[in-house]
Amino acid sequence: MHPKKTDRNTNSTLSKAMNILGAIVDQPQSVGVPDLADRLGMSRQSLHRLLAQLEAEGLIIKMPNRERYAIGERFSKLALDTMCSANKGIPLRAVLQTLVEEIGEGCNLGVISGQDFVYLERVEAIRTPRIYLETGTRIPAHCTSGGKAMLAFLPDPVRARLIKTMTLQPFTNNTITSRKEFAMEIVNIRERGFAVAVQEFADGIIGVGVPVLGSDGEALASLAMHAPMARLPVENAPDVAGKLQVAARNIAEIWDVAD
């Protein structure tokens, strides 16, 4: 056995995997194997093996019926967890707290993971009745304003894949369960810049969500609020969305991803 050689090989494999992830992150759309091989100076055999391992770990995804790859949900989640951790947690929560005081309703920051929208951070409003949801709560993305807002601003191939594979389970009479109708809803959200969910997950509750955008215009997360419809009429959603968008830009600056 040769320990030094084994360590060197392990480090080399890790380095190659990191280089692959970096090359895929740098691309505005999915990237093919020939392009990756040329960029990285790797044999296609080695590249295929590492791509398969990264895909198995959920760090990248392979486009349906095409040998092209994009960043996977697990990699995005790891990046967001990093941005929300340690010293950045305090200024991030301060932005949410200021937003809650301005709007008067609880607000959350979350990310799509699988088919769910997961709360990374949540600040409650001090008023009753209120909607109490803890950090880490998972709600189906298709019937929440935060989930729909993030989905609308994901890279095209990732968004298409998610819409194609989502289980559009009904929770209320307002839940969108038609895949065609849901795809149209996502297009409309992208055009207006914010999402609204009117009694789609729970009766009597309205949600408004906006994406937190990176410098490439794609969503890293989304910022949303929920309120009883008695306190927030649908016609007031655009005004609330405007306040959410200001806060979302502040969050992007904290994460050092804005221009």
C-alpha cells in the first residue's frame, strides 16, 4: 500500500470534481460533455465517470434526452445554506425584521428543494391571528408564492424539468393542478416579477413572493409573506411585492451576488 499515492489520487479526484462544478456554474445554460472536456482538458472517459458521481449526489442534473448538464438542487441548497450561515445570519435577519415591521405580516426566505419550498429563515409578525411556520418547514412549491416566484426565475432547463416532474397535488379548490395552466402561471409570474398565491395551500390565506436574484438574473432563493385575506386584499399584492423586491435586493447585496 502506498498512502501518499492514495492521498494524491484522492485530492486529484476532488480537484477535478470541483473544476467540473466550477465550469458548469460559469455557464448561463446547460453545458455538454465535449465543451466540458475541452475546457477542462480531461478525457471524456474520466469526465463521464465524475459527472455520473456528481449527478448521483444531486450536485448536478442531466438534461432529459440530452448529454448536457446543469447545477442540481442539492448544490444550490448547499450554496444557500452557506450564504445564510454564521456572520451573514444577523444582517439577513435584520432585513427580514425591517420588512415585517413595514408590512405588518410574517415574512420568510426560502429555496426550492425537490418539489418543496423550504424556509431558510422566518420572522413572525406580532399580531393575531398570525401564521406560525418554523424555519425548516417544507411546503409544496407549486401552491406557495415563494415556491412559484423562485421557480419562475430558475434557469430554463431546470424550470422545465421541475414543472414536468412536479406532483400538482390539490390542497384547496384554488390549487392549480393542470400542468399546462401551471406553466402559464409561471410565465405570467416571470413577466410581472412577483407571484401571488390566493388560497392555494390553505383557505383564507394569501401569499406574495418575489425572487432573490443573482447578477445573472436567475433566482437563488425567494422572499415571501403570508397573511389572512381579511388583512391583505388581492388588489394590494403589487404594493406588497414592491416592498419585498427592495428587501430581496438588500439580501442579494448581503450575499455579495448583486451587481
